[in-house]
Amino acid sequence: MRTSVFFLLATLCCLVSFAITMRGQTIWGVFPTIDASIALNEKNNVGLYHFAAIPLQSIQGDVDAGVLLYYAEQSFNHSLTDKTTLSGAYVYQVENPGTDAVVHEQRGHVQLKQSFNLGSSVLQLRLRSDNRFIRSSFSDEFHFQHRARLLAGWSRNFKNWKIYAYEEAFFNTPSSARPYYAENWATLQFNRPISARSSIEFGPLYITWKTAPSEWFHQLYGQFTYVVKL
């Protein structure tokens, strides 16, 4: 129980600490998500993960209406053991769609995920390598960027609910400079089954992007996810 309380409090602190202590713009909005997976056999499945980040208001004033970010991921996941999973995925992402500042990204990633039992809780570590090909509205060509991501998560099942939290740090790794911390995601989610194969999840999601040496773009969302396993 002490471990559960610790992870809940730590995640809640992460959700607000950057927005309080770092300079930059802060927005809030909604984050509708679909998380679908199709089992191929006991060890392999394919996944579809789609979301849209939709700002509704800026704490500093008005915010442009519309979708800030749309993300579509198709993955193949292989269970090496009952606690270790190796995955590969293709991602299409568009930032600021329908505007003059649109940015298209095509991405391939490889990740390794490891789970650990800790009493009635499960701890999870995930390492992901992002290979990104990015094209802005000011260029006709895609340019390559690499990024490493490290996620630490916790989950626990209760009678009719599952609670999970995670903290993920993003590090850009340019070939001509040192890696640097560029992005962070943190969340606390509540999952409730609605059928034998589906559930709904909801909770706060905090995202921040580094936009300048001392400036961050803070995003506070209410995330709502429909989860289905086929």
C-alpha cells in the first residue's frame, strides 16, 4: 500500500511541478484516444494507437481552436517472456494540421518493455528508440532526427478498477551535439472494464515541450481512452 501511495503522489507532483516552476505558455484541453490490439497468437499481437491533442484554453489568454497534434501508430509486439516485450512500430504524426505552420512526421520506433511484480503492484520500464523524418511547411524535404525515450510506470488492479501512472522523459540525440532533455509526459489514469474485451480510461495528462533554453510549452489535458482487445 505504501508503494501505491508513493507512486500516486509522485505522479501528481510531476503533473504540476514543471508548469509551476518553468517559464512558458500553458494550455489545457482534451485528449481523445483509441487503444486497440489484435492478438495473432500467444506471443504476438498488432496494435493501433491513435490520439488527438485538442487545446481549449490558454492560461495566458486565448488559444487557437482546432487540433494541435494528431498521432496514428501501428505496432507489432512480440513477447520474449511473460514480462518482456519487444516492439516495432510505424507512426504518422501531424502537428498544427490545417494551418500555415503544419509539420508532418513519419517515424519508426523500436522499443523494449520490462515488467516487475512488486506485491500487488506492477512496475514497468520501457526504452524506445525513435527514428523521425520531419517535414515542415517551410521545406519540401524530410530531415532526420533521432530521439531516445525512457518510461517508468506503475499499475495496480482493484476490484472493478485498474489505476496506472507513468513518467516518460524524451532526449533528442543529434549527431553533432550532446543529447539533451527536450520533452516530458506524465499521467495518472483510471481504467474500468465495460465488457469482456473493452474498457474506458480517463485521467489527467501533462505534456511539456522545450521550445527555448529556458522556455517550455506546458499542456494539461483530460485524456479519455477507449481500449479494446480482439
